[in-house]
Amino acid sequence: MPLYHKLGKIPSKRHTIFKKQDGSLHYEQLFGTIGFDGMSSLMYHLHRPTMVKEVGKSFEVSPKAMVSHNIKSRLLKGFEVKPMNDYLESRSVMLFNSDVHISLAAPKKSLTDYFYKNADADELLFVHKGTGVLKTMLGEIRFEYGDYLVIPRGMIYQITFDTEENRLLIAESYHPIYTPKRYRNWFGQHLEHSPFCERDFKLPQNLQTYDELGDFVIKVKKQGQLHHLVYASHPFDVVGWDGYNYPYGFSIHNFEPITGRVHQPPPVHQTFETSAFVVCSFVPRLYDYHPQSIPAPYNHSNIDSDEVLYYVDGDFMSRKNIDKGYISLHPAGIPHGPHPGTYEASIGKSKTEELAVMIDTFRPLQLTKAALDVDDGKYFQSWLE
């Protein structure tokens, strides 16, 4: 998402002297991707951002596969994942491969005792329940039900919740997360036919600068381990920054659906993309308006991808016995389609109120024990008549 943004105080030219009021220098840091070739931001710290006082214990957090070669269509009852106080401990990986880890989380408490940084992956958080503030070294983003939060790898953050009723869907991507290329021109601006545009994004605001020295715990996820580091200065000591690499939010409710005379394929719902998976948003929309159209999706073969569908709200017209927070997994190589009766029942209907998030991965997904614990065990037989 190449969109220039800046907050706070910055010098008029990069890599030049920028003094504090006492005459000492601010410390410039490039927060960049893909070496020096990708999107980046320049930030200015009160203290050196390199002052590590201690490297503490490390813990293995890589997910373990209970089913590594899955052939079954699955239905996971996501709201059966138990709430936990700690933000990181509440994140439970359900499905994963070498490209993406898909987790559910129900954190009860705000992240205040430590800071967190994922050095391995970009994070995409979808807020199913809850409101609060994402706090980062580049500013704050207030979030609510239906918001996606894109947090680039390496970003130090905390997250505060307004209540204990919170539910998150999280995708940790080992590839950069972008908006779909076909919706952008060669300069990166979103085109007129894009289902959303730049004014829909929630950009960081309210930059808070902390001039504090002491012991600040930062938990860093790197190479599948969670490392406990202690820094000598508050990580949110940035006085100003500018650039293109920063967290942002986008509400699923601002996605404008693309419709047609006959049923449109899933790519019209695409919201984010990587080189290894895509994310789509199914939102309330008018049905197809050809006089002979069948609004329900046709049966289709998942030949090249595993399809994950997270059900958010409304009545999903092609599925039976689906509730909020459920996840369906349709593995590659196995055709799937509308449940018996829903194909016929959709004829003549004018609209749908469904709300769902879909993640299609180009490599097979493995299932963890946490996924099997909430698997209904019989979904693969739900198309029998």
C-alpha cells in the first residue's frame, strides 16, 4: 500500500543533523523492507534504538502439526477457543504452512506489561469482537468490530482493549501483505474500479513520545522462537517519522462489493494479496440480476489452493448449520460447493447479508491440536443427500 504519511517533527532533508532542544542529536532509523528496495519509513528517536541491556529466555512457539496431510473438509467452531488474559498466550494457531499461520485469539486483558515485535512475519488482525487501540512506535490506530489491522514485520506494538470481550482472527504472513495489484495503477494509486480506496484506510495518528530510560521488556518472535529482550529506553520514543512502511487499518464494512448479471467468482472479493495467499471479504451485497441467474456459487474444484472461510456475521447463503466464528477448510484437490438445498433456494433472492473473511493459500495447510479440539468431525459428509 504505497501511501505517503508522516507524523511529528522531522528535518527538512533526510540523513542530516536534527537536534533536540538541548543541542544533542536525535537518532535516525530506517525502517525498511526487502533490503533497501522495498517500502520504508524514516523515524527519529530521542535515544538510540539499539540499546539492548539483556537477552533473556527464549521459548519455542512454532506450531506442531497433528494432521500434516489433510484430505478432509473441516469445520472448526472458533468461539470454542477459550479466552485467556495474556495477548500472546491467547493466540492459538489453527492452520499453518511455511507461508502463513492462521490463528484465533480471545485476549481478555490489554498488552501493557511488555511490548511485542514479530520479526518473522507481517500480521493481519481481523477484529471480530472488541474495540480498542493499537499502539505502535509510529502512532495509534483505534479499532472496532470489522477492522483489519495490517502490522508490518518488525513493528513494535502494544494493544489495549476496552473490555474483556475480544475475538481476533490473525494471519501471520511470511510474505509482504499488499492490496491487490490489479486495483492499483503503476504509481500505486487505487483505481476507480477498486472496491476501496485510500480514504478508507485508518492511518496512524496521535504519535506519543516517551522520554524514559529503564528496563523495557520486548518479546520478539524470530525463527519460530519467542525471545525476551530488555531495552534501556522506551521503544515509543519517536518524535517524528515519514514514509510508506507503517501499520494501517481498514474496515470490512468499507469494502464495496462488485456484482454482475451472473455469479461473480471469489477474486472480486479480494482485499489483500501476497505471493503465497490472498484474503477476500464477503460483505452484504445485491445478488446477480440476470433473469435466469443462480445466486449461490457453483460447485468448484480447489485444484491449486486450500480455502479457509471465517464466518463473521449474517446468514451465509450457501452453507447450513454455520455460526459466528466458525472456520471451514476446503482442501486443494477436493471439489466443494453449496450445501444441498441452498443452490435451489437462492433462486429469486435479491440480496445477502453475509459477512465473512476468506484466506486462500497456494500451499496445503496443516492442522494443529487446537484445530482438532474444535473440529466438528463430520463436516466433510455435509453434502450427502
